[in-house]
Amino acid sequence: MWAEFKHALRRLRGRIIGWSIGVGLYSLMMVFMYDTVLEVFEFEELLGAYPAEMMAFIGVTDMFEIMTPAGYLDAYFFAYMTVILGIFVIGAAAGMLVGDEERGLLDLILAHPISRTALFASRALALAAATAIILLVCWLCWVIPSGQTQLDLTWGQFLLPFIPLLAQLLLFGALALLLSFWLPSARLAGMLTGALLVGNYLFMGLYRLNDNLEIIVKLTPLYYYQGGQAVHGLEWGWLAGAVVVTLLLTAVSWQLFQRRDIRVGGEGGWGSLRLRRRQA
């Protein structure tokens, strides 16, 4: 299992490096922009020029909140990082096992002395580790240069918002993994999960403009996402809920993989999907 974990992590190293560099450079830019934002937003006329609806859509209800470290982190990084990094996590999760199946490799891998459970667990852990590594790089890119700015937060406070971000990313990754076993192809599973994530993000923006949508939006994961406001303390109930849902989705995916008839290669179709279900 350890060998397969290391192999799966090595396969993700290109994406880990690429995403770490991209998001890390953006984080560095945002750190050094904070002092400039403070100077610009000192002018109340400029603050009033921003449409309230536009700022509410991204989660900023009080323009002066952007001048605080928590508000700045939320508005300029954590508010939309679920969507940006979700692209990586969803794509990697959807192809975690079904991708090899479509390339005709999974049956060859399972011919080796490794159980399906060990293969599933090692790859799931590798994906979680890859996501954590990217977030760790982002965290370091915030905390190391922050001492040269007015972002007066401790390293621990900087770390807190990354915990619910990791939980949300893994939740949508688990959903993509589950859908990859239900739908004909990994590509379709990734597209559908990505659409659900983006739809959830946009729906949250509409909810901030219309409170009547609260009944519906409470059923979505991003409603319980703290973002940059987590620097003031974590909502442990919300975090535990995200972890529990992620584990449930992963457990169902594991059961589906255990009973799955492995294809020799190529994407499936709706007809072959129905056939496999009848055989099961």
C-alpha cells in the first residue's frame, strides 16, 4: 500500500508543482497588496463607488471589512479559492481510478498482489496529501512575507482558514470520485461535479442578494464554508459535518469499486452502464 501511495503521489507531482507555483505566486502578490489596499480604501468616496450588490455577491457586506486582515483574506483569496483549486481536486478525483480503467491500465494493476481496498485507500490518501501540499505552499506564501506588511496575524491564525478550505475541496473531490463510478466516464463525472461546484458558488452569491433563497442554499456545502473569517475561530460543527459527508461519499465509492466489473479500456456508455448494474 505504501508503494502504491508513493507511486500515486509521484503521478500527481506535475500538477502539484504547477498549482503550487501558480496559487503561491498569487498569494505572494496579495500579501504585498494589502498595504496598498489600506491606503486606497482610506478614501470613503472610493468605498462608496463600489456597487453594494457586487461586493455582496462575493461575500463582502461591509466595505470597511476589507481593510481588516480577515475581510481581506476572505475577499481576495478564500472567497473563490474553492472554485480555483476545485478544478485540480475534481479532475484528479474523477480520474483517480476510472481514468486508469479507461486507459486499459487498471486491470493490469489489479493483476499484481494488491487488494482493491489497498489500491483505493492509497490513491485516496495520495490525492488528499497532494491537496494538502498545495495548500501548505499557499499558507507559507502568506505567512512568511506577512511580517513586512500590516497583516498582523499569527502563523496559526493564517492556518485556520485553510482547514475548512481543505475540507470543502475534499468533499467535492469525494463527490467526483463517486460520480466517476456511476457515470460512463471520468470526464463526464468531472464536468458534472465542476458544474455543481460553480453552481453552488454562484447560488451563494445570489443568496447574499436575496435572503429568500436561504432555505435552499442551506442544503449546499458552501453555505457552511467559513473562508477568511475562520481566522477568528473555526466552526467545529460545520467542519465536522463536511468531514462526515466526505467520509460517507468515499465509503460508498469504495463499495462501488469493490463490486465493479473492470473494463479493458476506453470510456463506457449508458448502455454498458446499465448492463454492469444488472450484472451486479
